[in-house]
Amino acid sequence: MWRTDLYCDVRIAVPAIGMKDEDHEGGEDNIDGKTLAVFKVHRFMLAGRSQYWANLLQDIPTSPDGNSSPDFSLPFPPFTPACTHFILGFIYTGTLKFSSQTFDLLTAFYIHDGANYLSMPSLRELVIAHLIEDMLHGLFHAMNPTEEYDKLIRHYRDWGAVTRFGGCQCRKCIHRAPRVIQFSLTAAGLAEFPEVERGARRALLGMFGQGWCTKEFAALPPNIIESVTGDLRRVACPSTVLSLIFAAETGINKLDQANVCYRPWVETVRHILLEERRYFDGLLVKDPKGCFESEEWKDVVRTNDPVRLNWIMESIVRSGSTSSVVSIYQVRFCIFKALEFHSYLCLGPSCPIQYTRPSVKSWASISYYDGKGSNSPPNNAFFRSCGSTSNTGSCKCRATEAHTTSIR
């Protein structure tokens, strides 16, 4: 009935922004130099499904001859031809899946705002559910209240398990989550749907690292980025610090491979990741015992991963200063056990650190030393600063060599 224009008695015009042929059924007009998409509909359908239209149409009498139709215009934003097409389709069918056509994330935002404008609460609920479940694949269990979500993840002690369990991190979700949190904080009427902001915040926390390396995240306003990083720091604890450091390093490595000339947003994200990594470095030094009792460290030892061991060493070195010696004595055996199948541990691309594998059980102690003699290394560790005296030749970086002591 709607598509055939049979007995239509109302005409609705919206700005023809991004209009496609399938987005409108009534043609287009040109008024004051502006192209408008025109939709022909039935007043009884409008009045029955929307309080806005019911109030507007009750004072407009029906034409006796039925030949003239009242014209109405709707503003942009939020009304576009695509948005209006889906809103009218919902009015006639009660669903947003009335045809094979689909809509993108921006149109979903417009549909919600349009439904709020037209006083259609059922459509708002439907598009929010579609946004969370279909377009962002659950949005990190957004429908679950905070208490229930905490129960789901409480038995996981490492950040990697939390992110794997928490929600989808596909390419679409990574690019859409920043836009959703901005929408949740700026759109009118979304206070009635706290699950949108709640899920978007969980998603951005779980995607920390590579998931932040997008132009959508870099385009977020500074106040929203500050809010998200504040959430991240609040959930950081000794059991998750290593995982967060690894996530930051992974994201930074991804940015290093990007072309800055064609992606100017890279430096914005890099600065954010470096700031967060610096904060986590401080947590690692503050409570090393708690950090090295985490599941993530156990996984590093079990897999003998030299890349992650290198990241830990770099974090320790970054956290040190000439006035303080940072010692990780309590994990010396675990570090050596993780290294015993490798011939070196690299603190930089050109600085291998050689160590001797003993024939008996050994303990490795790793400490920080600036190489300038301003602080005294412990008796059981040997320190060396790369330079002219280094076996690596021209390497100019700062290195630390662990001295192993045999224990029979």
C-alpha cells in the first residue's frame, strides 16, 4: 500500500542528502534551489504510530475532494532520505527488516534521533537493540549490568582472558566502537539507554592496544579520550599490568608500520599509547611481586616468548632513574627459566645481551643500572652500558646483562 501510493494523503519532504533511488518512493522536488526527497504516506498510519504526527495532523482537516495533500518537511539532521525510508518502513511494518536493504552506523544514529524527534519510543528501543546486537555483535555484553558483567569476568585474573571473553574485536567493531561512545555521550535522550555508553566503554577498554589504532579513535574529542584512559587506569592492577604493557607495545608496533604521511592521526594515537605505557611501567615497578604472580607472566614463562620478555625488560629500564635501583629479585628464577632455551635477550634491534647457560640450576637477578657508576649494582649482577667497550660494536643503546650464579 505504501509503495504503490494508493490513497496516500500526506506528503513528507526531507533534504536529499546522500539519496539513492530506493530511499524514496514519491520522487523529488526543487524548492528554493534545494533538492528535496518526497515521500507519500497515509495520515492514519502516521497518527497511529507517532505521537508527533498525531498532534500535528489532528488540526489539519482532510481535503473533501481528496485531491490535495498537506505537505510537511522534516529537518536535517537527523532526517535523510535513507533515515526517513526506514522510519516510514517501521511505521507500516513494525520492523526495520522489511526489505533486503540495510543501513550503516550513521543512518542508525539518525534513525534513533529521528524516532526521538517523532516521539516513537518503540522504534528507539528497536534501533538500539539492532545497534548493540547486530552492528557491534553484543558490544561487550552491553545489556548486562555492571554487577553481572563483573561476575562473568571475575574468575579471570589476566587481562588477555578478559578481552577474549569480553566481546567481539572484529574489524567492524574496532572502527565502530569509538563512534558509538561519542554518540552515547552526545545524542539526546540516550540517558534512557545506559547500556549503549556502558558497552562502548567496555569495548574500548577491551580493545586497548591495536584496537585504538584507528582514525575513528583519534578523532574522539579530548574529553572523551581522557575519560576512556581514566577508565583504563582504574581497572589496571598488578595482575593485569603485564598484559596492558604488551597491548600497548603491540599497538605502538602497529603504528610504526603505518604511513604517517597518509595517516596523520597516527601521531595522536601514538602519544596516547605512550602515555598509558608510561603509567603501566610505573605500576610494574611499584609492585613487581604482584605483577610477576599474574597469569600473563606464567604464560610468558611457559611459552618462553623472547618478544614479551624483551618488552618487560624495556619497561623496567624505562622506569629506572639514576637515583634509584629497580630490583626484580623475587622473579630471578622464573626469568632464567624462561631464557634458558634462548641464546640472548634483545633490549633493542641491535643490542643482543649474551648470557652463559650453566650446567646446573641457576638463578638470574635483573636490576637496573645506568652504566655511569652513579648507582652501585648488586654483587650478584653484572651491568654493562653499550658503547665502545660493548661486544656489539657500534650499538649506542643502554643494555643490562644478567650474571648467573651456579647453585649446586
